[in-house]
Amino acid sequence: MKKRKLFYSLLVVLFVSFSGFQYYKHQRIHNIFDEIYYEESDYHNFTFLWNGRAFYQLKGLKIVDNGSQDLYKHSIDYESEDLPNAIQSLRYNFYFDFQGMTEVELEMRLRIPGSETTINVEYLYDVNNQQLKRYMWYQDEKHVRYYLQSQVEAFLAEHGKTVEDIRKEADDVLRNKVLKDWTSIYSSRFSPNNWGDVTVKDSWREDLSKN
């Protein structure tokens, strides 16, 4: 009898603990980018012991995980043959409290018609403030990078494009490729058009071209 009571008590404790954990997981999710970050973070921290990885369900990805101190030690790249022609490359970078960073970054390189140079758009999401920053920059044939808004605008103008054109193209890739893929492998509370509680902010990095 005592063993049976102990058994049922353990079941109750396990049930309450599991319910509490599920509630915690639910409460920390404010938007679709939280889902992506925490699903990967949980996998690396403990769920790999019993739960599969969501991104393993998606074909055409190259997943990199290593124990180095490199900035890109957790990354997921789309294979080029699985990308639309307008996109040269597309990748995730995850920072699980890396040097104080708790962020997920999406990098895409968009082809510019009539040019060998791509325009690069980065979306950097910080789970601490539910803010998604959108950056834009380009690199010339000499591998010099240009980050200032005036530099990017001048480059785009040479090719009949504007910053707003590229924002629309990049957001279209984000919605109809990246987030559509995510919702196809994960039972999301959100959608490619309904991101949840997130603030999108356009930002420009400092001029690092001489570094």
C-alpha cells in the first residue's frame, strides 16, 4: 500500500512539474521569433535527450554546431539549390547567451540584376526586448563592406533600386520562405503574416569599411 501511494505521489509530482514547465514555455513566447529561438535553445540545453529537432524535418539545410568560441558556432544554412534565383544565400545564426547575446539572426543576400554584388539584409531578434532589427549593407568586388545608409542608397540608385524596394523584397523572403518553412515544421501559434508581439526597427551599422 505504501509503495502504491509513493508511486501515485511521484506521478502527481511529475505531472505538476511537467504542467508547470509547459506553462513556462507558453508564457515566454510572445511571437514567432521567440518560438524559433527557444525551440533551438531548448534542444541544445536538454530536449535533445528525448525530443527531435524541428529543423531536422526541413530538407536542404546545412546545420553547424560546434564547441568553438567562434561567433557562428550555431548556424543553419539553406543549400543554394533550394533557394529562389533572387537569393544567393540564406542562413540562421543563433546566440544562446553568447558573450551576453540572446539572439537569433537571419542573414540573406539578395542578387542585384546586372551586378555581381549582392545587397545583404540581416534581421536580428533579441528575446530580451522582443525587438527585430533590420540591417542592410553591401560588399564590393574588393571585399570592402559598406554599412552607412548614404552608401547603400547610392549603390542601389546605380542599379535602379531603393532601400524601400529591398526592404519589401527581403520581407517577402522572410514571410514566404523562412517563416513559411518554420510553420510547416512547427505547430506555431503564429503565421508568416501574423508574427505576434514584436517591434520591427530599421537600423544602420557604423562605417566599418576601413576595419
